[in-house]
Amino acid sequence: MKKLLSLLFAVSALSLGAAEPSKPNVILIISDDQGFADYSFMGHDRIKTPHLDKMAAESLLYTRGYVMPVCSPSLACLLTGKLPSEHGITGNDLSGKRSQPGHREALAEQLLGNSLTLPKAVTEAGYLTFQTGKIWNVTYKDVGFTHGMTGTAGRHGDAGLEIGRKGMKPIYDFIETAKAEDKPFFIWHAPFLPHTPHNPPKEIFEKYKGKGPTKAAEKYYAMCEWFDNTCAELDEYLEKNGLKENTVILYLADNGWDAEYAHAHDRSKLSPYELGIRTPMFVRWPGKVKPQRDDETLAHILDFPKTILDITGAENPGDLKGLNLMDQKALKARDTVFVEAYTHDIADLKDPSKSLIADVVIEGWWKLIVPGPVKPDRKFSGVPATTVLYDLKNDPLEKNDLAAKNPEIVAKLKAKLKK
């Protein structure tokens, strides 16, 4: 009798059109050119990021996350779920063709030829989707967003780059649109911060005057705090409008930077060293993801598309190598991640090896950098002259090459890289 009543109740609920639980909203925040240590919660003694600190404390935080060492390849990884050697966007521009007709179109065609375009998949899952900030060589419509700020295919993102620097209103307007249409939303929030130009508001810059090794470094410190303030504005809007509980926030930086130099040099952006490729990564989902700081497990940029597909129920093409960041057991079971470093300019869209300056394999705390067949095309995108091995647990800034003392580990990691 109880089973019959339960069945009747279920049928009755269906006939009345009982609402399914609403899908969560998703916001992907991507900071631009920010070193892995340049946050209060990562231990920087001068840069203040209280709002990101709060977000990270409410999240599942991985402090050992890895990305590609320059922006366009990293963003392409997020859009496709593949490494540059697979998606073909190995650098920011085609070599020698930056100002030539058809340059942007060729890069867009290469990107759009992949099996996954994340915004398109999430849109097809029933979401309204919105692009802000950097997107590289395509418009928001090209990659499947329903709404966006980049309507012309410029180098960085054209009008999309105004987000944050000129306020957050476009995001709030989009969220109101999604609410009016009673649809969940996905936001690609990639502000041009703390990227150059380093022109922070005067009131923020004043806090850092005299507190850095150079004036350039002090301006960069202030840019990090400016970015932090925009994150606070966004979070306050979510809370004020009752959206925080049902909105998942994911965070990473697209590549690294060197706070002390305050410009890219041969061990930060464009390089395979930690200052070029490491970033904190976190997922916040109140009530669903338990806050925890993980200083050991390896996370990777390819984990973000997989995670977002799982959260939104979007279709997975089945050829993605990333893991769900919320699945700690799976991440802990994975002991190795890979990073690829290329020249700033792409030599050949169909042959990534013609631009390869270094391969990186990280297994646990061991990190191997193997120089590629090509020399860097920018003076600050340095690579080692020979294969080097570092113990990141005891040497996080890679000062001591241990390759000669550990030939068996070098051989083992090279074999993994080859495989």
C-alpha cells in the first residue's frame, strides 16, 4: 500500500509540473599575469587580497595548480579541454603575421576546429552564457556564448577588456537578464587585471608606495589589490541578491608573473619555471563543496572544463583528460601533470613542435624541465640549456638543479613524458 501511495504521489507531482531543483550558476574567474605567491593567502607579505582570501577560505583550494606559461594557449586549454599540442594554439600570434590580413581568422579557425568549445556546450545545456575580458581572436558568438562583451575579433578581447577597470555593471545586467528569463547562468570573467598597463587607482597605489623594491613592483602590488576589489564587488552582488548559495565560483590565473621584477623575465611569464606556470586554483560551492586547503595535490588547467561540464550537466565529448576538481580522491590518485611551453609567436599551426621551447613533467614534488628543439623568441622567456630536475617541496623557486645526482628519476620522468 505504501509503495502504491508513493507511486501515486510521484505521478501527481509530475502532472502538476513539480519544478526540478534549479541548476547551479557558474562563474569562472581568471586573473591575468599574476604570480602564484602574489596573494595574502599564499603568503605574500605586502600584497593585500582580503576578498580573494575569503573566497579561498570558503573553497576547496589547491595551491599547486598548473597552467601554460602565456595567456592565449591557457585560455584555449580552458575552451577546449586540451593541451596546446592538441588544440594547436601554442602562442599568442602567428610568427611574422600579426598585422597581416587573415591572421585572426586563421587562429580562430584553429581554435574552433576542436571537439569541445566550453561555452557552446554549456549554452546547449540550457544556460545563458556571458563573456567578459580576454577571449583572444574570436568573438563571444564564435565560441558559443549567448551574450558577451567582445563583439569583434581583436587580439586580446577589445571591449571585453573594460570589465573590472571600468566597473562590473555588464555582469550585473547580464545576471538580471538571466533572472528575467528564469535560466541558470555561466560567466567567463577574465578581466585584464593585474595585467599591464599597471595604472592602479591612486588611493590603492598610495598604500604601496615605498613598500616594494621598485616603483614598478609597487604598481603591480596595487594592481593585485585592485583585482581583489573587483572580486569583492562581484561577491557582494551575489550575496545581496540571494545568489551566493546557488553559484559555483572557480578561480585560477592564466599564467604567472614576477612580483619583485614587476615585469616578465626569464623565470616567469612565458617560461616553464614555477613563476610562469603555477597558480592557486579553487572551487567554491556553498553547502556542496567542503572548504579545505590542499598544499600537496596537483591540480591542472584541464580540470576546469571537466568540472564545469559536470556541474552544468553539459555534454562531454569523451576525449578530455582533465579531472573534476571537486573529486579529491581522483586528483590525489593522479601523481603527474604536464605543461608545454612554446615561443610567443606560433611558427606553424599544424606542427606545434616547431614552436616548442620546453616540456615539463611534475610527479609529486619532482619537476623535470626538458628543453625543446626551438630557442625562445623573447629575451624573457628563458629555458634551461639542458634537462633540469628540481625538488619543489624543498626548493619551490628552483634554485638547485638535482638532475646529475638523480639520473634514475630523470630517466623515469623522461619516459613518462615520452609516453
